[in-house]
Amino acid sequence: MTEKRIEFARTVIRTFSFLALVTAVFLVVLILLSKIIAGPDSRMQELAGTDFFIKYALFITLSALIFGLLGLLIASGIRRGQPWSWPAALVISVLLVCLFPLGTPFGIKILVDLLSRQVREWFRSSGRPVPPISGGRAEAFRLNAGDFLSTGEETGKK
């Protein structure tokens, strides 16, 4: 169940990252086309609204490019079980909540999943399953000196 939650978060972040990168490329094409169509005359660019469009489209393009690249980096970190990707994914999911209407439900779902106890433990253990705890101690990690010292009798050697 935990792996499904993590895979869902990774898939959504990766998908929105690709969409952000496509948006950035699309806006660059629109900026170039608006400059070509309006021509070098600044009066014509002003009448067509190209100067206004370019000013804000560059900001949106850079924002989408940064969001897309960071999202892909975070999705890669989640896939590898990197502990730093958990807080980064939280930040991305909060940003997704702000992307109404499509990002809001996905962002809320990712936030709920990332804040669950099992997912936090998964990230703390670097993506490896957490060993079961019995009797208040982690039995899987208890080692005795005899585990490392062999007398030869146990291995059949003399």
C-alpha cells in the first residue's frame, strides 16, 4: 500500500513536470511568433499587445521551466528513495494545490499520502521496508558477537 502511494505521488509530480516543460516550450514558440508577426516596429508590437505578452510570458516560461526541472529531479529522488525528496515533494504538492482546478485534488491527495506514517517511515529508511518492531525493540537489527566470530566447529573447519 505504501509503495502505491509513493508511486502515485511520483507519477503525478512527473506528469505535472512534463506539462510544465511543454508549457515553457509552447510559450517560447508563442513569444517568437509574436515578435515575427508584429515585426520590428515597436508601435505595431504595442498595438498587438506583444510587449505586454512578452513581459509576462517570459516570467511564466521561466517559472514553468524551473517547476518542470525541479519536479523531474524530485520524481527521480522519490524513485531512488532519497530522504531529501520527501520535503521537496511536500513543497511541490502545496504548489499543486494552488494550481486550481486540475492540480488541487492531486495536490491534496499527495499531501495526505506524504503525511501518512508509513510513507514517512519509508522515506526515513531510504526507500527500504522498515523492519517489524516487536517487544519495543527492532529484533532485525540486534547482533551478537557470536554472529561474527566462528570457531570452525560451526562451519565444519578445524
